[in-house]
Amino acid sequence: MKTLKLTILALLLSISFLKAQNNTRITSYYDINDKKSYYIAWDIKTGKSIQYYWNGTDHKWASFEINIPAQPVPGALGNIMFDVYYDHKDGAAYYIAWDTKTGKSVQYYWNGTDHKWNAFEINLPASPLPGNTGEVMIKSYYATEDGKAYYIVYDTNGGKSIQYYWNGTDHKWNAFEINLPEKPLIK
């Protein structure tokens, strides 16, 4: 009986350990001015993140002392995800963190004056993909040609998506009227 209990305990601990290992995600960007790659690693359950850069002097990866807030999407109900785009015009990286259940997101930028990551006051709509049935995912990109950032928000269950662009006149994120087909893998 004692052996059975120990076996069950060992099994539960290994499952917990393996499950915890599946919570880590990493994304990156390349800064053309610094000629360096930057990485952010985070825990999808908590949103806690650490950023890394290559330290050429010490020949190793080093972490920043100042990172994005430990709870990047207050009130999140699902997993936390990040994406980043590098704005070649501004010479800056912009992160977006979001809740995979609701799509609620917060964008972050580096404030060089205060030496910290600040959240933008204007973000994508609180529910950027109405009627989603799967997890909400967001991919950001920067178009060098027009100097603008874009986001595509999509549902992992089927692929329904909405693309957003920054409307500088109205100072808000607007959805494109024409988007990908609601089920992009079905012709």
C-alpha cells in the first residue's frame, strides 16, 4: 500500500512538473540600430516576464533589471501571450500582452525618461474579436513602407480574424472593413 501511495505521489509530482514546463513562451525582435537580438520569456499563466539581450563583453545572455509589469493584463481570465514589433522609424520595440480568453490587451513601450515600461492609454478594443469560441491570438507587424503598425486578431477555433490599424486622425485602433475569410482554411 505504501509503495502504491509513493508511486501515485511521484506520478502527480511529475505531471505537475511537466505541466509547469509547458507554461513558458519566448518571442523576439532584432534592433537594427543596436544590431542585437532581444528576447522576452514569460509564464503564460501569470504573465511574469524577463527580457534578455546578448552581452558582448561577457559573451553571454544577460537579463534586464527592469521588465514589463508582472501582471501585464490586469484581470486576465485566460493565458497571457506576448508579441512584439520593432518600429524602424522610431527605433523602438512595442510589446502587446493579451488574455487568450477575452482578447483584452495592453500595449507597452519603453519610456526612456522614466526608465520603465509604460502601458499605452489607447489599446485595441477590450473585446477585439466578438464571438470567439477558441483562444484569441494576436500577431503584430510593422510596415516599413507606410511607417505603421498593424495587428491581426484571430480565433484558434476556425480562424475567424479581424485586422486593426492605427488611425492617426481619430487616435484609435480601427478594424479593417475587409478581412480574411471567416474560415481561412476552407475554400
